[in-house]
Amino acid sequence: MESPKRSLIKAITWRVIALLVTIIAIYIYSGNIKESLVVGISANAIKIFLYYAHERIWNRIGFGIIKGPEYQI
């Protein structure tokens, strides 16, 4: 299980990458840097909080988690 801090850092680093991709894609499409920045930043600000909530919910779901032995030698 991850700590909330780790989930938050992962969300931020992923959204930075996604932000750059979004800004570049919108700029290629529109040729307008201001529009690219506004749309990219606003969309990614919303998505970072949704990703964090998604990660926290999945940490509560046991699906696919393999538990190790309860003891260690």
C-alpha cells in the first residue's frame, strides 16, 4: 500500500508530463500559444485531483494484490 504523499507525488509528476503533451498538441492544432497554455493548464489542474482520488480508491481495493507471508525469516 502506498502512502498518500507518494500517490500525490506520482500524480504531480505524471500530470506535468501530460501537461506538456497537451500544450504541444493544442499548439500544433491551433498555432495559438496562449490558448494552448490556458486549455492545457486548466484541464490538467482538474485531472491531477481526479487522478489522486483514483489512486486512493484503488489502494482500498484488494483486486490483484498478492499478499506475502505474514512472517519473515
